[in-house]
Amino acid sequence: MNRMRKMIGDLASTAVAVLIEILREIFDEAAYARFLRRSGMASSSEAYAAFRQEFDEAKARRPKCC
């Protein structure tokens, strides 16, 4: 019984971790963290402005559909 509880607990922990990562991707937190690592910048209003500018420029270059 304890083994089953541990398995369920581990599965729930994994599910929560995956959900958090999905939300970080949806709300661009993960992309911002990757930008900071790539650019070697610390989180600041200037860094976020540079991130948004890069993101918006990349979005403008994407082909429009329909």
C-alpha cells in the first residue's frame, strides 16, 4: 500500500511539474529565461524590453496565413 501511495505521489508531482512548465511556455516566462541565458543579461526592465522587441520582430517576419 505504501508503494502505491509513493507511486501516486510521484505521478502527481510529475504532473504538477509538467503543468507548471506548460504554463511558463504559454506565458513566455520560459522564452524570457532562454533569452536571458542566451544574451547573458540579468532580468531587468531593459532586458525585458529587448526580449519583447526581439519577439515582436520575429513575429512580424512570420508568414501570415489565409
